[in-house]
Amino acid sequence: MDTGSSSEAVDTAALENAAGPAVTSFCWWRGDLPQDVCEDYWRDVHGFMFARVAGLWQYRQLRLDANRPDLWPAVQGLSFDGPGVAQPQGIPHGLFLSEADLAAFGNHPLPKEAIPNDARNFIGRIGALLSPATRGRTLIDRINDPAMQGPPPMPAFVLCFVPRTHASPEEFHRYLIEHVAHPWSEHRDVQRLRVEPLPPYEQSAMRSPGVAHRWPSDETYLGWIELAVRNENVLGELLAGSGADGLARQIKAVHTYPIREVYTIISAGRPTEVGLRGYPAVQTIAAAGAGNQHSREVLDLLFGDAAHGLDQLRRHT
């Protein structure tokens, strides 16, 4: 059972690229609750529910800071600003190995009813999008920590792209992959890059009663890139290298959200210990040096089939 530590033997990009369908949800927290309450509920209460349903190959929660337009040089025709009300505070990102796994997950009572009904406890607005298989790709990952827990080891960002209105989704996705993601992934100081094309947003792919689903502005995203770099100055170098004029012809705006923390609830088809126990319990176990709590026997006794993730699904089908 993965405790959340990194391993040089693991190829994170290969693990993620084994997956097919992807779900990206943009979340805005409830305004009547403190942000830390919403985020802790998301990880330690809501996240538990995902970890007890077989079907997901990977499920991570990305906690975001406000947009950073200052990281980019000025480019005529390209905006890096975004209204505060439109800036999401969190992105849950899920990967499935197959359409069959996605269907099995969706048909379980927890994702079908309990999880959507629970969202109102901490989310004020949500926009979830389901990307088709084989579109999203992790082009490089030198960090190689498929079960990251807490602050990233280097500057990391979610870059969200607003297209020009003349481009079709297919044309825009091709441009984003071939002319932005691939060249950027070849920069010597890029440590991780995953590109996730998105379908046009019409309505949320996950209906959560009591939670608003309308996008908070007219500028919806048609794709995003997860980027980790050695230092913040790399972003300006990437833009210069990609051809800023060409970028401005295809892209209306780029919003740059620093990733403050990452919590991995499911990795390679199995819940992490953070997914099973919650982050505070994992921290306490580590502080006490209680290695016996990591044993497969203890986890099986405590959590039963939930500890086996996709293996559980395979045994029952």
C-alpha cells in the first residue's frame, strides 16, 4: 500500500498515460465558510468517499492560489488577467483506465448519489468536464512521485487556456498539444508537464444538488496544462520559445494558478493511505514512527475491499 512517498523506480508519466477518460472539475468554495474548512473537508471527508469506490485509476486534489499574471511578459492580444470571481480554488482530477471502469464507478451508489449530495457542504460552484480517452497526456515527469501529498517540491502551476472564438475545439486541442505542450515539455527546466484538452463547457458533467453549475464568467476553458518548473522565471522563457505571436492568434487568455498543495487520494488504481485514513492520521503515524500501521494485514482488517481499489472491481466482475 502506497503511503505517499516518492519512488525512483516508478514512472509516473507511464502510469498516468495508461489511463483513458479523464474528469476535470473546477471548484469554487462556499463563501460563507473559511477556505481552510472547505479544503480540509474536501480532502479528509469528501475525498474518503472516492477512495471507497473501485474504478478510479488516479484521483488527485489540486489546491490553487490566485491567478499570477505577473509571471508572463506582455504579449499583444493575449491576456493573463482574469476576474477574481471566475478564479477556481481547487481542481479534482480523476483518471480511468477504460470506459468500463468509468461506468462501474458512476453506477456505484456513492458517486451516483452520496458524493454529489455531499458537495454542497463545501462547494459553492462547480464545473466538471469529461475528456475523451487518449486526449490528455503526461509528456514529462522528472519528479516521479505518483502519490504526492502536500506542497509540490518546486513551483507548479495549472495553466488554463481560453481560446479565440474562431477556432474549433479540435483545432484548438491540436494547437495546444502540438505547438504549446510538446515544445514546452522539451525545455531543460520543465520537470513535469501534463496537457488536458477539455470539451466546450455546456453543463457540468457532475450534477450536484444545491451547487451552482453555471460558469462564473464568459471565458470558459478549452484545455489546461499542469506545469512544474525549476523556478518561476521559466514561464517567461517558455512563452518566448513557443512563438508568442502564434500563441496570441489561437489563445485569448492564459490564467496561471499556482498549485499550493497536491493530495493524491488514489494512485495506480489503489487508495493511498491519505485516501483511506486522511492526511492528519498519516502525519500522526509518521511522527510516531508506527510502521506497523502501513502493513497490508492491518489495512485489510481496517478497510476491507476498499483498500484494493481496482483489484476489488476486477474480483467482482
